Amino acid sequence: MERTSNGGSEVHLAIVTSKNPKKGEVWYVRFPNQPFDPHQPRTAIIVSRDARNLYASDVMVVPTSSNIQPSDTYVVIPAKEGGIPHRSVAKCDQIATVDKTLLVRGPLGDRINPSLMWEIHHGIRIALGETRVP
């Protein structure tokens, strides 16, 4: 761990790791609850805040799949967006918190564009049962 200061009296402990994922990046992730999934590791989009990612030993992710099925909790991600190799869907109803040690490789490219991230957040809120999603 490393001590960081914001210039004032606050001191934070940051998790020092070679993996410092940022919100909107795409990483290959090994999901421990799916050990027999033949597509492991699979791509996932980091959805947790950068400040949280810096200080926590885990991150929140939404897995992606190239098996595109219609759903109000799925967001279509075009090929090459964020480095995703194929047109895919972000499966917002499968949000997961995973330890950073399960991040295999990334980021695969630039961050997902803000309008798609907004759609992903919207899909997560629908998956959580929010009825007043704008």
C-alpha cells in the first residue's frame, strides 16, 4: 500500500498494483463463478469509479458477449469500441465485483465512449429494478 495525500490533512491508502483499471476500459476477466465457461477469460467493461478502483482491491465490471440477444438490460457495443474485437453486448444484468487479480489483460483500447457508458449505467439501473429510469 502507498500513502497518498490530497495536499491537505487527509491521507488515503492506495492499493499499489500494476493493474489500475479505469472506468470504461475493457479488460479480459476470469470470472470465478463460471469455471467451466469455455470463453474464459472473457471481455468485461469496468463500471466502477476511478477513485474507487485506485483504493479498492476489486473492481465492478459488466461482462460482454458476442451472442447478441435482445434485452432491455443489454447494450450493443460496436466492434472495436474500447478494443472489443467483435460486435457485442454489455450484459448489464450480470454486473459483478471481481478481485483485481482476476483481471487477465487490459486495457484493450481506449475507454468506451461516454454515451455508451450512459446506456450501460441505464441498463444496470433497469436490471436493479428501478422503475423511474430516465
